[in-house]
Amino acid sequence: MKALVCILLLLETFVFVVQQQVDGGLNEKEIGQQISSEGGRQNQPQTDTLRDEASTDSKQNYNMGIPDIYTALRELAAIVTEQKANIRALQTQLREQQTFILEEMNKKNEEMSNLTLSQVEELKKENRDREIAFSAGLIQHGYRNIGPYTTDFTLTYKKVFTNIGDAYSPFTGFFTAPLKGAYMFRISIHGPGGIPANVSIYKNGEHMVTARDVQAQEQLNASNGVVLILEVGDVVYVRLGFGTRISDSYENSYNTFSGFLLFPLS
């Protein structure tokens, strides 16, 4: 727009000079004064026109919806600042979540460790409860014969070799089951010849099995065993049959009574 106005002014001046030369001519000084006068006369309107045009262009740009560059930059800076704040908030939230997850994992690991330790202790206790076994010899010192008696006689095996779980009593000769389960029991007997030897295993007063031998001379030996299903509190013991005899010595322990838990039952 500005260039167009300048071109028009120059054309107007050129036409004026040509006409004056045709009419009688102007000297060079007069032509310069004329151009200067024309330029001065036209300068103020030109400036005002350019200012008006610039204002008009600005208004047209605004009316056409073209955003002001500085306003757009300020809005963009505000958006960037807001996004930075959002990113910092997300980073803080992420760190908090990571810390929470780590704390929860540590708690779970500690709980699992404690649970494992508890389970191990429980298994150890359970295994200790299942460790049931005993073995005992008949007499504690010297050598002697036992029997014959006119009735069956309960034997008390006083020389204890093993008594894991303390289920056998050397004072009564009774084994009392602490757990329901399958138990293995065994007896061995020895005696002089001439009189039979007859020893039996009983469960709660009921006869189970017998070890028996008869020799006219010399010595006699026998053994027997049985697996019994016992409830808690059931008792097992050994009786010498009436009219029979056994003999034993502390050093040799010929006559023994043994038992152990094979496996518990639910």
C-alpha cells in the first residue's frame, strides 16, 4: 500500500513538470521547489493514510480471527507452566505409589517369612509329637527267674533303653498311646529248660499275640510282634502266662518289650 502511494505521487509530479515545460518551461530550481512543495503537501496526508491503513489492517486481522502473536505466546507459556505443574504432581504421585508398593511388598515378605517360621516350628512340634518309640529290658540288676505263678502276671520292664515321647512307664509296664495311629510292638523271651515260657501282648485287657517255647533241657527262646491301631489313651502291656517261667540278667537283657509309632491316623 505504501509503495503504491509513492508511485502515484511521483507520477503526479512528473505530469506537472511536463506540462509546465510545454507552457513555457521552468528552470531547474523552480522544478526542485515544485517537487519539494508537492512532497511537503503530500507528506502529511501520506503519513495519516499509512497510519489509518495500518490501523485498518490490524482491525481487519482482529476481525478475521487472526490471534495476536504476543497473546498467543503468553497463552502457550501458561499452558507449558500448567503442564509442568501437572508433570511434577504426577511424578510425586508416582513416587508415593512406588513407596507404598515397596512397603506393602516388604510387609508381605515379612508376613511370609514369619508364616514360614511359624509353619516350620509347627512342623517341628508336630514331628516331635509323632516321635514315639521305646525299648526296655526286664530287670535292672543281677540275674533272676520270674515265675511260675498261679495266675497271669503283668511284667514291668524296668531297664529302659529308649523312651522317646515318654509314652512307656517303667513303673507300671504300660505303654499309653499319645496319638491315634498304627504302632508296632515286639517281645522277646528267654528261660531255662524244663518249664514252658509263655509271654503275651495285651491291648486294653484283650489278648493280642503270644511268644512261647518249651524245652525239656537246655534254654529256650522265642519272640513275636504285632501292629496295632490305637486310639489316644489305649494301653499296651505284657503278661507272663500262669505256670510258666522266664529268666533274665541285667547284663544280657534276654527279655525285652519294644514299640514305636509307624504313622499317625486322623
